[in-house]
Amino acid sequence: MAGHRDDDNHEHRGHDAVGGWQLTVTVTDPPSDPPFTFKTNTLFTSDGLVQQATSVIASTALGIWIATGQDRLQATFYIFRFDSEGPAGSSRVRATYELVSKDRIRGKASVDQFDPDGRFIQTLLNTMEGTRMEIVP
């Protein structure tokens, strides 16, 4: 079934990635000078959901993730894109992440972009790195 997670095979509860992360994303392909970067706030939940808000004009991303090891995970999530005219299409993000330490994460993503009618436009490649969110008193 599409979108189904087999929680018996992919344990999320207790995975070190569960929680909120602040990431810097750099588009590596197509290259630009200076490189195009943006910020995201990303949340991995203990039941295998991922949610992401970005500093670019896009909807909140929603998707799912699975543990591929104690320090690794894979996620797929979907975003609606906008421009000054309104809806500009959508993106499907296929990402892999590695926990560098308890509070640091890095990863890579392929971002498939589609026009408003769902036709494929291009694939962008990104790298990302960031830190775990903390309570600020």
C-alpha cells in the first residue's frame, strides 16, 4: 500500500534522530556562484513522520522516514512550491541522513521538481547539515 510504513521492520521510537533539527541546505546541482543555501526546521517523529518548514516560498513538507541503522535514516517528503503568481508546482524530496553526533546531523537529497500539472521538470541535488533544536529558557 502506498504510504504504508511497516513499523515492525523500522523501529522509530528510541532512534536518535527523533526530535527537531535546524538545517542549512545547499543546492549542489545545478551549481551556482555563490551556492544557493536556505534554512529548514525539520521534525522527525517517533512514529515515522517527517515535517519540514523552509525559508523559501513553499508549503510545509510532509512525509515519512525509516531508520536504516542507529545513526542513519531515509526520508521521502512532498512540498508544494509557490511563486509571485501563485502555485508553481511541487517537489518530492528523497533524502538520507547521518547522525554525526547526538546533536549534529548531515545528509544528501535528490529533489524532483514537477510543474503545476504534475509533469517532471528537473532533479536538484542538495547537501544539508545542522544541529538539534534545544529548549531556550
